[in-house]
Amino acid sequence: MSKISNKINFGNYFEDFSIGQKIVHPLPRTISEGDVSLYIAFTGSRFSLHSSDVVAKEFGYEKRPIDDILMFHLTFGKSVQDISLNAIANLGYAEISFPNPVFTGDTVSMTSKVIGLKENSNGKSGVVYVHSIGVNQNGNEVLNFKRWVMVHKKDHENLSGINEVPTFQKATPILDTINIPTIKCVDVSASGGVYFFEDYEVGERLNHPEGITIDNSDHTLATKLYQNNAKVHFNDHMMKSTPMGQRLMYGGIIISMARAISFNGLQNAQWVYAINSGNHCNPTYAGDTIYAYSEILEKIEHKREDIGLLRVRTIALKNQNPKEIENAKGEDGKYLPNVVLDLDYTVVIPKKSTKK
Amino acid sequence: MSKISNKINFGNYFEDFSIGQKIVHPLPRTISEGDVSLYIAFTGSRFSLHSSDVVAKEFGYEKRPIDDILMFHLTFGKSVQDISLNAIANLGYAEISFPNPVFTGDTVSMTSKVIGLKENSNGKSGVVYVHSIGVNQNGNEVLNFKRWVMVHKKDHENLSGINEVPTFQKATPILDTINIPTIKCVDVSASGGVYFFEDYEVGERLNHPEGITIDNSDHTLATKLYQNNAKVHFNDHMMKSTPMGQRLMYGGIIISMARAISFNGLQNAQWVYAINSGNHCNPTYAGDTIYAYSEILEKIEHKREDIGLLRVRTIALKNQNPKEIENAKGEDGKYLPNVVLDLDYTVVIPKKSTKK
Amino acid sequence: MSKISNKINFGNYFEDFSIGQKIVHPLPRTISEGDVSLYIAFTGSRFSLHSSDVVAKEFGYEKRPIDDILMFHLTFGKSVQDISLNAIANLGYAEISFPNPVFTGDTVSMTSKVIGLKENSNGKSGVVYVHSIGVNQNGNEVLNFKRWVMVHKKDHENLSGINEVPTFQKATPILDTINIPTIKCVDVSASGGVYFFEDYEVGERLNHPEGITIDNSDHTLATKLYQNNAKVHFNDHMMKSTPMGQRLMYGGIIISMARAISFNGLQNAQWVYAINSGNHCNPTYAGDTIYAYSEILEKIEHKREDIGLLRVRTIALKNQNPKEIENAKGEDGKYLPNVVLDLDYTVVIPKKSTKK
């Protein structure tokens, strides 16, 4: 006669969180060349800084730094079991920044602090706001962001009425010091792009021509690599009995695809400085083909003379060429059904003076 | 006019084996960071010892050792072309042990000795028993096991009547010396688990909540990575004309999934000391969702003070949540149709005194 | 009101090429252990030289060199965006050679020179002939080949009448110096093959028994890893409205599978010296099972005493066992519908005197 164990971790519910609570996420992760190759295989990403040690050295790095979005996934994945295992929805991100580069051999880990809690009036769920910080093995910050998720309550009867909602900046602040080596020259025959900071203008729209279809093995291999264990992405047997009827793709997959697809037109924007906000507007499933277009929202001068920043909005679409739509939202202010990501982020791009 | 070559290796038949015969399996394999990342992508495994160099160093290793089950697959795969290319069925394993850790950069190879032969009375097939030993580039043993497979005979007419069946121990013996560094402290905020040797009790059952669906690309990529060339796993064209009607998943895939899924509840049981026996009770195919539950069979004290051993039975199920079944076998003593693996193995887990 | 950007690279059209034009392909690529492991996962390749550092050192290398065909894909992929993004068809290859080995950590890049242009009489397209050279980070040649592709014209009205067609050698010339270490011994218990140069004869045909099914995730992961961005391989949404109705597999996938499958019978032919010509006779799609057979076309003695060369023709088939067909072409001189690759290449294989 077996005894059912109480050692299973079923994740946290709304009542398990308290303002100011600090959570050390388990599973520090050493990032390797295997992760880097898999990321290229998943996305087809072609940014030369992350493909070539020779290019990275010309920029002043010792070797290729890890793609910012890959590092995000590998670090972020750790927080799922503590924060969002019982999530009903990932509601938003804000103020994401990438303060320091990460290299193969580095080990990243993450801690989160609860900065807000808002119980829903139906008593069944609530929104948890966390501030998460990822560090490398030396304790240097490599990722810093805020996110909020709606999670189930255990007890639907009793209401606490808690309603502490933090405020977020509309965009991640730009610091005076950016931890990117001084760019002396950009070899355009290596990067594949001839355009620099000065060449872009606010309001310019880039219809990226590539469309990439994602299959079940692609997205589940990626999400497992990130050790993100949210069940909706993996368990087809369970999902068949939900309205979705199948495995839901991890939203981070779409961020990665959108970034990789944006290469064509933004080849020299090799550094993601910040993600200001992100919205997974509609779900994506295996078999969907991802397209993207980008709009230049803002041109930001920096005190450094070698680089500038572009604030970019990249819209990812499923099964629709970006040429076919003008706006991500319809006249009713709602996202069109084929819009799957609305990403507002800031990239660093060298100035013309660096062109070789 | 071409001449058909006789240089093709069609594998060994029952008559090709003799008692005492020694087979050096070709294809020594260097294990790399690429293999490690792929294994995480295949399984979603989250044991911190294999994810983080920082954790491994705290345990006294120079860097992350290779996951025991990955090492098993990479070494075992070499023996397929000699032992089981013409197998009708992989009947069983016994006394599997992992005497020494393996690291990236190590090269593993394997030899087998035939220790038993039993001709089937129908004259069409027989069972071959082998003792296989895997070593690293320095000749240190890293894998030691016995297995038996049923293989075809070439000649169905003549019977040799051979019937030499070895006996196996019910469990791999526990040695006085275990090649694991003395564990000084376990950082539970890294491992993700707060339970140690003393916390488990015999008869305790852990219903692991994760279910993971496996697709054709997942399992064929893994099995090709292991250079296991058994045709049933890869050749859909051939399998379509068999009763299975499709590619059969390599049983090792299920061992890996079961072990990865068992993380939730056994987070600190990071070392597989031995596999006592394994039974692939029913076949698995692409699209199946794998679940698992574990029972603590035995608690084994060791002369070392820092660690103990748990003998665990993990049952893997397809398309059924472990909460729904009590026993792996029905009243008739046969495995239920959704039970796909019955694995009896022994793990090393630190004692409470190491908790940090 | 957004302004459509002109910064998108839509690839070159026939009019964009001129005789003598030199193109430096962007995206130098550092090759890593991740790429090596993924290649084994894609192909199941078992050549011991590329699997084991121990074997590679016995041959006189510092470590495993990169599989020649993997290196080809990683280097070749770079040229797609400049040469064949608007290709109607990849018509052929010639004089492919692999002058120097490549190792993990090396960074490969490529330049091409236009050596021929032939406008089609319908005015809608033309054939571009290029000579491409890949080098490592030290400028040493690692790949040298010629290829020709049919690409669209922008202007269908005006004809230039250009018709400059280069001539190609029927086989890549064999040089006096081959950059392979002097082979002192071949350990047949490591390579898995007991046959050497002297054992093969012209006209001998090897029916390789393995068949391997390829799925969508397999081939798209591989082609993305190679950073080959030809749309036909990735965009199912776009391909659904073409006569193909689905994603077309990159022809290089079939070259890799054919080479990996040829292992059984050619285990000691571990070096591809040259590809003399290649023809993708019919398309392949997800779900197809690839088989292959090889014919020994020529035995080539070299002034070196340790090695010889075999000129081999490997025919890859889809969904048909090679035992079932005698010739790749029918009586009408056309390839049979299941023939998907006709590859004429030259391998280096040690002589019997090296056998250990």
C-alpha cells in the first residue's frame, strides 16, 4: 500500500506570494556552444556578432557574446516553476535590460522580488508583479526586468482585497554607460548590412520578407532547452482537453523569431539594449508561419560617439505577409487575429563613422 | 554491369555468437557540450549538477559531469550494430552501473562478451546474453551492464539446442567505494529541492505532475545522436509495412524522459548509481505523452556519512496521468496497456547534514 | 503614416551580376561542438574520424576535424542570400574540393566571382555561374567550388543576349599534395570497417541497407543552422500556394544523408577529397525516407603510399530500397521518379598496409 508523497512541487498560488518576498530561482545554468548552435538552428539568426568569433574580436570582445534573447530565455526559464507554473496568462513585461554581456562558459542564475499583488474581484485569481534580476557567476547583472502574471488562487472563497500595483516606465531608461566595447569599425561585408544609425528615420517601416514555419519539435526542443517547464507547451495529452486543443507555443519563441527575421534591414543593430514592453497578442501553434515587420519609433543619440540607439516596434504575424496589413490593430483598437507579438525594444547600432 | 558488393555489414545472427566471444564495438565517441545541450533539449532535464558548472564545482567536480543516462545512450548506441541490429526484441537489462563520471572531452568506447546463448525451440531465433563494459580514453570503466536480446537465426532448419543462461543479481551490488566527491553542502536554492535521504520512506509514491509529448523529430534526432542505428527507429517507409505501421521509439528515450520527469520530487537525487532492471512494457510512438510516477523501494545506508542510496521504481505511462492508476500491472499480472517502462534503479542522494 | 523602407535585401537578379564581379559573402561563421553534435543528430553519421578525438589523434590530427559535408553546408549557406535567393533552380556543381581541414573554433567565410552568364531566350531568367572560395580565419582555403543557378530577371522586356558559359572539368583534379596526415595505422575495431583501397573494384555496387526518414523539424533545423535562408525551405505558408504545396527540402540535406548512409560499406573512406558533380534529380519533402547505393567508378592511385582514392557515385532514393532498382535512369535516359540525388565524388581511403 503506497503512501502518496507530499514532496511534489506544484508551484506557487496567489496566496503564496507576499509583497517584498524574495525568491531565489533554482537551477543556475552554464551556457555552452551547444546552446548557441541550437539557437541558430531554432531561429536561423544571422547577426554576425553572435556567429563569428572573428567579428566579435574586431568589435573588442574576447569571443562571441551570447545572443541577448537566448540569454533571456535561458535565465527566464528558471523563474517559471516559482512564478508562473500556475499562470493563467503572462500579462506583460517592462523595463527589460541587458546590463552586461554573457559568454559561453558563464553560469547564469536569477532571483525575483514580489513588487505588486492585485487580487481579482472574482476571488479566483490575482496578478503577481515581480522584479527579476539575473546574474553571472561573478554576480554581475546580465538581465533585469519586471513582469506580471495572472495566477490561480487556492482559496476562491476568502478575499484579501489586496491591490498594490506598481508603476512602470514606458521605456527602459538609457544609461550614460553602455557596456559595449567602443566600436572602431564595422565590416559591412561581414555584417551583411550597409545601413547605420544615421540612415534610419522615425516612422520608417521595414517589411521583412522572410517567413518561417514552426513545427512541434522545433518549439518544444527550444522550450525544453530553456528548462522552462510550463505544462501548456509540452503536454499535448492535457492540452487536447482544453479549448486550445493542442500545445501552445512559448511566447519567447516568437520573440526570437521576430528578432531573427528583423535581421533583413537591421543587420547592424546587433545589440538589444532593452525591451520596453512586450505583448503576446494571440496564441501560436505548430504549423504557423511567422512573419514580422518593424517600425522605427525613436532615434536616441547617446553621449558615446560611435553608437546610437533605435527604439523599434516589431510586430510578428502568423500566416500573413506584413505587406498585407497596415496596422497591428483594427479600427476597434484590438489586435488583428494574425498579430502574435507587439514588441517595443531598443537596439544599439553603430554610427556611419564606424563603417569599413 | 555492376557487381553486388559483399562489404555490407548486415549485423550478427544467432549463429554468429559463441560463448566467451569478445566484441570490440567500433566508433569511440567524444562527448561534447553539443551533446549535453541536445540532451537538455530532448528531455528538459533540470538536475542542477548537470546544468551548472558552479554547482558541480561546489560538489567537488572540476566541471559538470555528463548525465548518467546520456552517457549510457552514447556508449550503448555503439553496441547496436554488433549485438541487436537483427534483434526481434530487447528483452532486458541487469546490473547496470556507472563506476566513474564522464566529462565533456572524454571519449567513450565499449566492448562486450557473450555470456549466454539460448536457442528458441522453434529454431527461428535465440537469445543472446552479453556483458558490456564502457571505458573512457584512459581505460577507466564508466559503464558496466548485462543485457539480453532475441535475435534471428540465419538457418531455421538446424537446431544446436544450445541453452546456457546466466544468472543475474536482482540488484546491482553497492560497493564500499562510490566515486562521488565527498558532499560538503547542497545548496537547495540551486538544486530546487529541499528533501534529503532521511526524508524519504519506503513505500512512498511520487506522482510526478509533468507530461511531455514526444514527436518524430525529437526521438529520431536523439537516437541518431546516439549513433544507434537500429532500423525500426528511423525507417518509416519500412515500418509502414509492419504491424506497428510507423517508427518505433527507442526505449532509451523513455528512460531519459522518466528520469527527467522524476526531477520533481527527487531533485537532490542527482546521481544514478545503478539500474537494477528495466522493462519496456509497451511500445511508444510519436505523439505519445509520457508521464511517470516513482516508488521508493528501499533505503540503503552507506558507510559514507554524507550520502545514502534510494532504490527507486519509476513507472512511465503514455497518455495517462499517474494519478489515475494504482498499479502498473492489472489483476492478471500483466502490465496495463499504457505502462511503457518499469525501471528499477538506485540513486545517490545526500543526507540532511549537507543541506545549505 | 509609415514610410516603407528601402533597406530590405531582396537578393540579386540576373541583371545584378556581371562577368568578373567579386562578391564577399557576409556572415563569417565560427564552427563549434554544437554544430558537430547537431550534424550527428541530423544524419546519424558514424565515421569515426569525426566522432572521436582519440581516433583523430591516432591519424595525426590535434582533434576531430569537421565533417567535410557539414563544413560545406556552413560555408555554402552564406552565399545563398547573394547568389541564389531568387533562384528558380540550383542547376549544378562542379570541381568541389576541400583543400584543408577545419576544426571547431575555426571561422569560415566565403567569396564568389562571377565566371559566366547566360540569358535565357524567353527573357525572364538567366543562368549565373560562380566560382566560390571558402577560407578559414587564417585565409587558408577550405572549400573551392563552382556552381550555376537559374535566377529571375527583373526586366523581362529587354534582352542583353549575354551568353558566356564557362567549361568545367568532368572531375576535380587530384593534386600531388593532399593535406591529410600520413596514415600510419587504421584501427578497424574503431572505424567499424575492414576494407581498404585494394579491396574495392571498379563496377562494384554497394546497396546500403539503412533508410532514414526525414521530418519537417529535422530538415528546417539543419538548414537554419547553416544560415541558408532560401525561402522555399522554411515558409510553408508561401509554399502552400505553389505547385509543390509544401516546404522543399534543401538539397544539401540529401547529400548529407547519402554520405552518412554510405558508411555501411565505406567505413574507412573517411575523407571526401572532392565532389565532381551533383544533381538533385527530384525534390524531397518531409516524410520521405532516404536510401542510397554506391558504385565504385574509378580507383585512383596516388604518389603517397598510405592512401588511394575512390571515385564513387552515390545515388540517393526516396521511399525505395536500392535493391529494387538497377539504374538511376530509365530507358528514356531520364532519372526515375524516386531518384533524388546523383552524386559523383572522390574519397580518400587508406591502403591495406595501414590496417591495425
